[in-house]
Amino acid sequence: MSKLVIVGTVAFDAIETPFGKTDKILGGAATFIGLAASQFNVDAAIVSVVGGDFPKEYLDLLANKNLDISGVEIVKEGKTFFWSGKYHNDMNTRDTLATELNVLADFNPIVPEDYKKADVVMLGNLHPLVQMSVLEQMNKKPKMVILDTMNFWMDCALDELKAVINKVDVITINDEEARQLTGEYSLVVAAQKIHKMGPKYVVIKKGEHGALLFHNENVFFAPALPLKEVFDPTGAGDTFAGGFAGYLAKTEDYSFENMKTAVIYGSTLASFCVEKFGTERMEQLQDREVYQRLNQFKQLTKFEIILE
Ligand code: AMP
């Protein structure tokens, strides 16, 4: 069974959407990535940090999804990373209201011994120095390293971010962030510039408008499933990344062709994530629901055309 290392925040989130508001609930990039990756038959471990205020039931929830949490440090006297955001009426854009790094501010990640030879490393959103430290701890070159990040780190740690981007095979990034990183409006030109920074594969996420996968001159596009209800988009990007990484780790095929299917899995899982607040929908997700939705995806994008 393939091993997958996931690094990222395990957090408290407070979210406001046009449909409602939450107090502090379970969130964090690694949480969403882990829940998505747990849909696949892979041996996945989370490397992160939380404070003494983090409820045991949240850690149990991750462990019960067969995620190894021995690399989640608990700083008893510290406070857990906190993020708060408010979505605009279009549900595609949001304002960050608060980012409190707390225990993340001086976090030294430790990759559990058993995972230092993992096949796939998913560097989820957090400080690029932490992402780099995880990579440096790997005893064997992973078959695939995937990185996700956000504008926050471009604003406050751009050089460190560029250094880690240079070391990865795949980057997943949203459209606005790709534009910010490269200064290019065209996503095709932005992807070309990102290729030059290191990653051979570039995935640009466009929220409800789907995702693009670039590899040299090849481009693949997957729409997002049109949904009746979008309740809370928080974590959709991480869920996409977790599905993408989990599928690649499970199939052990890192070709562009197989990455297309990984994009479809990522998009499918993300379509569930947005249906409820926080992690609620991903916690309950059943295999048959995923199967049905993959079928819907197939129908959505299938067409016949006769070209003379
Ligand atoms: P997404 O909606 O996919 O961008 O992911 C939102 C999740 O990322 C939330 O659960 C937050 O806790 C987490 N998050 C927000 N800001 C940051 C940040 N600067 N670094 C790491 N994780 C973050």
C-alpha cells in the first residue's frame, strides 16, 4: 500500500456565508486533504501542530478515518491556528477576516519515521519553510511531490515559497493566486511561467468554474459539477488536492493521462465538501455517493461529434 505524507494546518475556522455563520469549527488544510485522501486505500499520515485547546474528539475523528496522526504535535500551553473568512454573495470570492498563526508561528514539523520513505508528499497550505522542512526530512526521493499554497504566503514569505515551489512536481493553486504569483492575467501564460519556476505539472483551480491541468503544451480541463446548493466553499481547494494526491498514491501511476483522472476525483470530492459547513459533509461521505457522482461527471462532459 502506498504511503502518503500530508502537511498543512489543522485548525479552527469561523465561517460566514450568505446562508449562515459558524463559531469555531474543525478546519485546516491538512484536515480537508486528509479527509479526501482517506477515500482511497492509502496509508496516509498528517504532519501538523495544534494547541492544548484542540478537542480530542477532532483528533479522534481524523484517526477514525485511518489517518496516522502521530505527526500532529500538541503544544499543551499553545493555541491552535485560527482562520476566519466571509464569503461574498457569489460564493466564489471571500475575505479573510483573521489569520492567527498561534502554535504555527514556531512549528518544527517532524515526519514520523515510518513515513520518511513515502511515495507521495502532499505539501498542503502552511508556511513554506515548514513545507521545505518536511521535504528535507524524506529519506528517499518521493515519486511525486504536490504543493498547495495561498496568497497569504505570497504576501509574507514569497522567497521561501519560490524556493519550495522549485522542488515540487505539481503545484495546485487558484486562478487569482496564479495571477499574483506570476503577474500574468492569462492563465496559460501564468502556467508557463510557473513551469519555469520548477513544477512540471500545474493545476489551476477556478472554483465553480472547474480546474485546468497544464503539462508542457498539454492542457486538460475539468468543469466543476453544477450543484443545486453550495453552502460553504471552505476547504474545497484542499479537498481537491487531497483527492488528487490520494488517487495518484493509490494508483501509483504518475503520468499525465492518469493525472487527468486524478483531477476528476479531486473535483468530485470537492463537490461534496461545499454542500455543508466545514468538514461535515466529508465526514459522512460514502463510497457509493462518490461512485454516483463520478458517473454524473462522466455524463456531464461526454459528447459525440462527427468531424468531416
Ligand atoms: P481553501 O478553502 O481550500 O482555501 O482552504 C481553507 C482552509 O485553509 C481553512 O480550513 C483554513 O483553516 C485554512 N487556511 C486559511 N488560511 C491559511 C493559511 N494562511 N495557511 C494555511 N492554512 C490556511
